[in-house]
Amino acid sequence: MLSLNPKDLPIPKLHHYLLGAVVPRPICFASTVDENGNSNLAPFSFFNVFSSNPPIAVFSPSRSGRTGKHKDTFNNIQKVREVVINMVNFKMAEQMSLASSPYSPEVDEFIKSGFTKLKSDLVQPYRLKESPVQLECKVIEIKELGQKGGAGNLIICEILKIHICDNVLDANQMIDQQKIDLVARMGGNWYSKTNKNSMFEITKPISTIGIGFDQMPKEVLNSKILTGNDLGKLAGVEFLPDETSVNDFKLIELGEIFLELEDDAEKLELKLQQIAQEFLLNNDLEAAWKTLLSFNN
């Protein structure tokens, strides 16, 4: 394993390691204005939301690694403490990248990158019409993390108003994750899409308490078939099936397999684990556990 001390690395190399490791990162496409009302539009991937009550988003326009100077976005926010955070979908990706060009402060990136301005309701900076979600924010704190090139500047924002395009909403007026089609930043020149082919669903244990790995039979934990993800699912159940239900399942659902492999215990155990894995793929945890426990019943 490669082990590194950040203090021993040149800043550009450290920067690439960090950006290659902490991925994917959501993109804050920040719209700001200066004291004269001139617009600026720039993307930042040091970004996320950190609170719902109050609703808080934080992003960081870092100092230039080459010159140590602040970005236009940072300079604008120092003068007008407002920003619109526009989310970026796949249709906008190339235009968004163009807006990241090092244009001079008087250049309007809305015009350069071909985006459409929408007047905001509560803040001075414009919203971006093409964005599926637009967050009008006031800046409540600016925290500079250093004075040298590569140093971040935390822009802590309170979200005042949220605008969501109708075409990304589901029947319950909630954001449909398969419709919003956002892009995220990876390392180097790479981005990632968040469409249905790249997403998967895990039911969060908000109100349930799983048995955990420490309560699972050793023969299941030591399986040569089941993966870490499989074991994670199995450990998430609140209790194991009782012996009676396991025996019933064994007789009705697995009887033929036990008859076929009754003289080869090792092959039988592997076969049962393969069957359990198929049940797990369909999120049938009860059947998976009954299959695994049937081996010793």
C-alpha cells in the first residue's frame, strides 16, 4: 500500500491525490455578482449540504495553485454576500466546463458559455434556467483556510429558496433520482453520471437494528461465495428465522438439492450459499437466511 505524508508532497501532486480519492463530488455551479452588478458563473466541486435546519450548503473556491490569488467568485462574495447554487445535469456538462475557463473578472460567463439568466426572487445573483435545481442563498460566513496557493475558502450559505424544474419531480412532487441526471466530479478530467444504470438502492437502517456480523454463524462469515455486500445485507436483519420455519423451507424448497448432494457436504454447502446469494440479489433476506441455516438443520 502506498502511504503518503501530505507535508512531503508538492501541492499539485497532493491536490491530484485528494481529488482522485474523494469521488464522486457534487458540483456547485455558483452564480455571483460584484458591487456593480456584473455577473460571474463558476463551478466548484468542493461542495455539499451540511444541515437541514437551518438549510446550509458549503462550497470552497480555493486559491489558485499557480498564483495564490482568489477566484472571482470569492472576490464577489466578499462584496455581495449572496450566491445562487445551480446543480449541473448531463445536458449542461460541457457548457459548465467552459464556464470554468480563467476569464477576466469583467467577462460574463453566462454569455460565454451560452446559459440563460433567470432573475432570482430573494438575492441579486441570477439563477441558471438550464439547471434542474437552483438554490438562492445568503452567505453567513466566510472562512479562509490559508494564504498560499491551493488553500480553500469555506463559503457557508443559508438556503433561502429552492427552485426545482417540473421535469425532475415524481408524482409526489419529490425529486426523482432517476430523472435529475446530475453529473459529479471525479479525478483528472473525469466526471460521472448519476443515471439509473449507475445507481443502486440500499434500505437505510433508520429504525431497525441489525444483528451485526458478530451474531452471524461462522460458516456464513467464512463463506467463499458470499461477498462483503452479501454479508452486510444478511447482518442487517433484526432476528434470524426460527428452526421450524427453516426446516419447513428446507423440505419444501430445498429438498431436491439435499437429496442430490447428500453424500457431498462441501458441495452442498457451496450450492446453498449460491442459492442464498441469488435470493439476496432479489432482496429476499428471509429466504436467503433460511437457505443458509438449512445446512446445519
